[in-house]
Amino acid sequence: MKAWLAGMLLLLAGASSAQETAPPPAPRMQVHVRQEPAGALVEGETARIVVDILTPDFFTDAPVLPVPHVEGVYLALSDETPGHRVETIEGATWSGVSRTYLVTPLISGKVNIPAFDVTAHIGPQATAVTVQTMPLTLDVQALTLPNGVTEALIASSVKITQTVLPQDSSLHVGDSVTRRVEITAEGAPAMMLPPVNFAAVRGLELYASPAVTRDVIGNQGGFVGGSRVDSASYVIQKRGRYTLPPIIVRWLDSRTHTWQVSEAPAVPFHAWWGAPAKPRFALPGQGVMPRLIGFFSSDLGILLILLAVVAWAAWMFRSRLRLWLQRFKAWRYRRQHSEAAAFAALRRQGHATSATTLHAAADAWARRSADEGGPASVEAWCQRYGDTSLKTQWTALDTSLYGAGVEPWSAQALVDGLAAARKRWKHEQRQRRRGVVLPPLNPA
């Protein structure tokens, strides 16, 4: 009996010792992976892979997530602020955080995102727990690019902002023009934005700067899109007018699946000779000759030189210039008092309603034509080069002005008739200069 009791005591002591030395159970953790938005993607379209990390206990630090490498897929952890999640699982409250990957498939077909390990420290002992995610398969549809597009940018909206410095127009040779172009795409990461192609311009030296890219996070901590800033400086090599070509980006609207165009306009500017602005830190002891050379190579100096040359030429050739001026005045007088000028004034009376004004314009033209070999009166024009309609219109106008009765006349018909008669007269003059003499159209 005593031996049996001693054995029972030893067994109880061993069980108690084993219970005291057994390690506590590991904290529990679950990891859920899902695609947002769910469904098929288009090649080049960006989606989100959300990883929910839950535990009935608490995390002592942020979970560690790797960035798995997937061939033909751009995959990166987003800078979104982790969201706090609370779920009920089997009657117990589980809490945790969410992390987001940005995934952009560059190939079509079935794209597999392999399983990866997520490690977190949980509980008062900061116990490290590692859980493997479930693999995820993306359904990616092929995308056909239109002509002229080499890479697809898929976003819900694209905005191009351009800044050009300096903003004033006082540019000279040696100055530089800085062009800064920012592309902001909603729904596309910064790494997927195309680089800006700053075209070379003849007469300008191009110096491009490295691009600056960043993902844009909204006020609620969620991913919004990407931003890319490209800048370049153009150093002016010679005087002239320049135009920096427009920046054009073609992109596919992820909502309507239609191709859109965003554009930054062209930048025109003009550069003058020299640089009149003084340097901020000038070298001391600059002599007179360098200053004179600098002044006469500027715009003002070149203008003064040109004015001096023009004044000297005008003085040297003043007699010839005076003769040219007299000839010009005589030519202008002949032109203003020529038959052609008088007939142009007559044409402007085509809608006249005053018989006196129309009659005076026709008489003035006839007198001018007589100086160049034409008939001296409108009646002579009607007899020699006119037709029945012209004679009728002139007789009606003459009768309404000087006769007792009033006959209907048309200013436009009279002007058209005189124009036809003048055309016949011009034709006769050309024939006479060629040595061909024709008889009068209406011999008396």
C-alpha cells in the first residue's frame, strides 16, 4: 500500500513538472489575398492585390511582406497607409492590417502570382509567426496598340502640366530656357508613365535632367495614381525664332477602353544677339576695349551701327536719292491720275443712285482715257466700242439728267457695258503694238 501511494505521488509530480516546462502554444495568424477590382485585366492595366493579415492577439510591429518576382509583371508594394481591419472568425474577434501591391501585367494570358511568406511578431512575447499566402491567378487580355503608339498607358485620367522658365521674352544668345513637364495619371503607377521625349532643336543645345517619379496617395491613405516629372534646358546658340514642339501622350481610358490624347502645347520664343544683362560677379579691372566690344556686340550697339551706315549712305548718295524721290513722286502722280485709276473710281459707282455722280465719274474716265489714246467722250466710246445696250443706258442717263423726260437707267448695266468696251479697246491697243491693225468695230 505504501509502495502504491509513493508511485502515484511520483507520477503526479512528473506530470506537474512536465506541464510547467511545456512551451505555450504559438499565436494564431491568418493571411487572405484578393484582387481589387476583381475580374479580367487588360495588358498594361494596373490593379491592386490586397493582403489582409489577421490575428486574435495583437501585433508588436508591422508585418514583413516580400516583393515576389514574377516574369512579365510589374509588382511593387504600395505606399498606402495600412488600413485596420476587424473580422469575426468562428465566433472570435480577429484584428489586423492590410497591405497593398500594385500589379501591372505586361503579358497576356493566365498570370500566376506565386505564394509567398508573411512574417509578423504577435503577442506579449513578440513571437515570430510566418504564414504562407495562397497563390493568385490573374486573367489578362491582350491589347492591340494603334499606329504610332509603342507602349500602353492605361489610366482613368491623364493630365500634363508644363512650366517654362524664364517667363519673360528678354532672351539672348547664351541664355537657357528650362522646360518642365509633369505627367499625372490616375490609376497608373509612376513606373508605368512614359518618359518625355525632348526633341532636339537646331540652334539650341539640349541638356536633359533625370526624371522624378512618385506614386500619389490620397487624403484617405489610398493609392490614387502616379506622377512623373521630366525637365530639360535649352541653351541658345544663335539668334533667331524657335519653337519647342508639343508633348503628346496617347493613353487608354480604363473606364471606356477608348484611346485619348493629352498634350502640352508648343513653346515659341525669340532670342536676340548678345546678353545685355551684367553678370552678378564681374571680374575687376576690365578695360575700355572689352567694354566697347561688349557694347557694340549687343542689340543696341548693332542698331546704332546700322543707323550710322544708313546715314552715311544717305549722305553719300543724296543727289541720286533726290532724283529717285522725284521719279517716285512723278510715278505716283501718274498712277493716281491714270485711266486705270479713273475707271476703278467708275466701277465703285456700280450701285449709284445719283445720275449726277455716275455721269461725272463716266466723263472723268473718258477724259483720262483720251490721254492714252482712247475716245475723248462717253458718246465716242459708245459709237466706237459699245453695243446697243450701252448706247441705250447712256442715252437714258443723259436724258434723265439733261432732257425733259425721265427714262429708266441702271448704274450696274452702264458700268458693265463700259467695262466691255474698255476691254475691246485694250485688245485693239495690244494688236496695234504687235503690228496688226484692225478696222474699227463700229465704222461710222
